Amino acid sequence: MISLIKSLVHRPAIRNGMARDSRGKFRDPRFVSFISDFNRKTLNTDFQDAVLRGRKFARYALVATLVGVGAWIVIESAHALSMF
């Protein structure tokens, strides 16, 4: 009974990160071959920064649009109420 509980609770040292995996970082040599043949350029971080700036600008534009629409509704409502 104790051995059954021990086997259920036991976790291998490799999975816990306490021992090194002898198979290496890449376990499949075909994957390494594919990566070396493909030889893709590294990610351009300037492009990533530009995307983040674009998203920030789009967020500000959306907020400005919503504020403008809200102001227009208030002005038109005040104009309609002043007619009565």
C-alpha cells in the first residue's frame, strides 16, 4: 500500500527541473535540421514597437471618437430641448 502511494506521489527529477535531461534541448534532430534549413531572420523589435505604438494610437483615437460622439449627443439634445 505504501509503495502504491509512493508511486502516485513520486515525480521524476527531470520534470521537476532538478536533474538535466540527457537528450538535450531539442529532442528531435529533424526539428533542428528544419530550423537550420529554414534560417529565418530574427524578429525585428522595431516593428514590434511600431505595432505597440499603433495600438496605443488606435486606443487614443477610439477614446477621442467616443468623447466627440458623446459631446455631439449632449449638444444635439440641448438644442432639441431648447426648441420646446
